[in-house]
Amino acid sequence: MGNIMQLGEAEDEESLKCNDSAYEELPIELRFNDAHLVTIITYSILMVISAIGNISVLTIIKKRKSKSRIQNLVMHLSIADLFVTFLMMPFEIGWASTVSWEAGDAMCRIMAFFRMFGLYLSSFVIVCISIDRYYAVMRPLQILDVHRKGKILLMLAWVGSVLCSFPQMLVFHLETHPNFTCYTQCITFNIFPSYVHEVSYSLFGMVVMYWFPLIVIIYTYTSIFMEICRRSMERSEDRIRRSSSGFLSRARVRTLKMTITIIAVFLICWTPYYVMSVWYWIDRSSALKVDPRIQRALFFFACTNSSMNPIIYGIFNIRQRNKISLLATRVTIAAGVYNKIHCQVEREIEFNSHNEFV
């Protein structure tokens, strides 16, 4: 595409502007088309769903006087997903509306940073949640140490997200089309010294954002499930142990459902996008033949993760907390009824004893 300064001089000489006639000469992929309309509609729907879900989770957690570790982690996860919701998605909607990039080079680099920051932070907080649940089950006696580690992990998640997203500001820049000088785009073209460098950078993003969280999720929740299975199979004639075994059996089912949901949603959201990415790295010519609408849809799946997270982590834990609160209420009511009956019986005994004495 050539040097930007040279292209700028050519633009001054030719004084080409994207007027109606010039716009009609642009190829269909450089103009607003059905694929861009689908992008706008899809991101708008995802933005509404994600905003409602994550804001609802934050509101519910904020109203509680005391927050548990998992609620604090869910709060950070919702904040990360709101970065995606209110920064990345509006950028994508605006970009699809104009097709070309009209906001300048500085905004191109800032957008590139926040386009990935929320996604990195969301993945890293999911890792923090998985590790927290792992220590809660496998190391229940190290509760104070878990609190300290949880704060450190959250700090590392935020710092790591900034560090991993910062290179986006260096590789993304504004480029002008060599044949249509009125058309500018925010891309990484002409930055990497070779194709190997470009693939290496993309591979780094895939490993950090996809494979690392996936491996942690599978290991931690599989270990949790196996530990609960081991405890539930322990036999004892003691009544308390039998009651504990029944509880663990129910916990085993809940953990199994949670594990399957977490892994399935993470895989569904991210795998199609990275399969397409690997195909593009291996055989770019054949990958480019795939319908652009399909390629866009694959990235939509990745963004759907931000809409699903509050459902999986937030609402699931809130529902479980509500069940515990309901059980506590029932126990309180039962205790009150018991005390009332007990007092009534004592009064009757005292009355009968008095009559016998008289």
C-alpha cells in the first residue's frame, strides 16, 4: 500500500474526495452492504443484552451489605464485560456504519487498545474465579490465604490486561487505500516485518486469551468435581457424616452442571473464531473465500461471551444465595414455632402441677 506520506501527497495532487461518483466506484466490500447491516443489528442486540445482564448483577451485588469473595469476583467480571459492552461494541457499530475509518489515527490506536482490553480482562477474571473455587474446595482451611491470593490475582488480571492490550496501539494505525485515496482504514497492514511476525503476534493473543483460560478452567473444575465425588463416596454410620454425604451428592450435581456450562459456553463462544483464525494463518487464500458474513458471525460468538457471563456466574450464584436465604428463613420460622410450642407445653405442665398441688 506504500508510505502514508506519499499517499497523502498523492491525495493532495488529485484532490480526490468520496463524493457520490467516487463512492459508486468503490468495490462492494469497501461500501456499506448487507454484512455491515448484520454487524450493526447483531452488536446492538448483544449490547442491550450484555448491558442489562451485567448492570443487573452489579446492582444486586452493590445492594448487599457484605460481599463474599465470589461476589467480588463476579463484580469485576461484570465490569470487564461492561468494557466490552460500552467501548468495543459501540466502536464496532460506528465502524460498520461508516465502513472506512473516519476518526483519525489517534482514535484508531485507542480503539484498538480497548477493543481487546475488555476481552482480556474478562478471560483473566474467569481464571481468577476458577482458581478461587479451586482453593475454596481443595484448601478450605487456608481461608485467609485465599483472600490474600484473590486480591493479588485480581490485581494481576487488570495489569495483565493492560500489558497484553498495549501492543494493539503500536500495530494498529491509519492507512489509506492506494487506489481509492478517499478510503482510509484502521488496520495492521505494513507493520510486521514478515508474515511470521504477524502470525506470532496473533498466536500470542490466542494462547493468552483462549488456551490459557481454557486449560485453567478444565483443570480447576475437574479437580473440584473429582474431590466432591471422592468425599460423597465416603461411607460412615455416623448420622452427621451421612447428612454430609447427602449434601455432597447434591453439590456434586450442581458442580457438574456448572462445570459443563462454563466449559461449553467458553468453547462455543471462542472456538469458532479461533478455528477460522488458524485456517487463515495456515491457508490464507482459501480462508479469504469464506463468506465475509460468516467470518463476522464467528467474531460475534466471541463477543457473546460477555453477554453470557452474568447469566452463568452472576445469576447462578445469586440464585444459589437466594436458596440459602430461603432455607435460613424456613429454619428461623421452624425454630420460632418450636419455641412457641415449647413455651406452651411448659405453661401447661406448670398449670397442671399447680392444680395437683392445690
